Amino acid sequence: MTSVTGVFNRDCRACPRLAAFLDEVQERYPDYYCRPVPPFGDSAARLLIVGLAPGMHGANRSGRPFTGDHAGIMLYEVLHQFGFASHPESVSADDPLTLENCRITNAVKCLPPDNKPVGAEVNTCNAFLANELATLEDGAVVIALGGIAHKAIVRALGLRQADYKFGHEALHDLGRIRMLDSYHCSRYNTNTGRLTRDMFESVFRTAKSLL
């Protein structure tokens, strides 16, 4: 078992199912990144965005969270709109886009089959998230994209799940930091209208006002 320390380990293979799946995907797509995807953005950020996991043809291909897939389209456009990103589009890990006062990470750092990590995998990766949250300054804001990210953040801080219910635009006081919930900007949520552009902008408008 790989030691789960620090905020990221590019060589982590602590979850056998995920490690085996990455090996399988690498064989099919030899040019893909196919490793645990590192956080991206400002190391001193006061806004941390937590997604679920890398997408097959997005972050798992590019090596950068939300880069190259549908979920990243609206995210980076809105980040740019509110002054957190230098460009409105993230094309590849080596493009000129930078984030200011913002960092993006995932609850699970490796691509899961069918985009669905199991509970044990979320829990194994939780130590990385806990260590990353510990680097945030007091007063920082964390945006949880979806219920799994929300629960992972609560778990990483050692808090009781029953005290923090997920709800779009729900704001939670987690002690020295605050968590703001949003529906995930997945293709399913945006195509069905569960998450609209106006709803997503409202989340970031709130986050900016809190900062």
C-alpha cells in the first residue's frame, strides 16, 4: 500500500481497483496522463474548489482538473468571469491559463470506472484532501461540487455528516473555513437544467463576496 501523505502523490496506487483501471486505460490510450491528477492553481488560494474525480477524456487525459471535458467548460468560463482565471478556457495542462486566489482539486485523484468511485476509494483518498484543507488560511472558502465532494470535505475535517446537509448554494460554517455547496457542473446536470449558468454564477458571486 502506498503511504497516503501530503496533499498529492503522483505515484499513489493505494486503491487496487483504480490502479488496475488506470493501467487498462493507459493501454488503450497511451498518450493519456492516466495517473493521480494533482491540484491546480494558486498555492496560497483562499478559494478551493473540490470536484468528484478526473473524467476519462478530461483530467485523466490532460493531467489537469476539469481540463478537456464538458464539466470544465462552464467552470473555467465562470472562474474567468469572476476574476479567478486568466482565460475562459482550459485546453491542456501546458496552456497559459493561470488561477488567481483559486485552486481546484478532487475528492478522488484517480479516474474511477464509470465515473463512480466506491466509498472505500473516497475514504482512502480523503487524507490527501484533509492535508490540502489544512493548508488553507482562516476565512477561506471551499466550494463543494456535488454531494460526494461535500461529504468528503466534512469527513476530511473530522466533522459529523448529520450536521451538514448538502444543498445547492447552502453555506456551512466549518470552523475556521466555510463551505459553499453547488450541484456539479457535469454534462448531465447542465443538459437537464438541474444546474443553469445563472445558478452556477450565483454560487461564485457568493464565494467572492465571502472572500
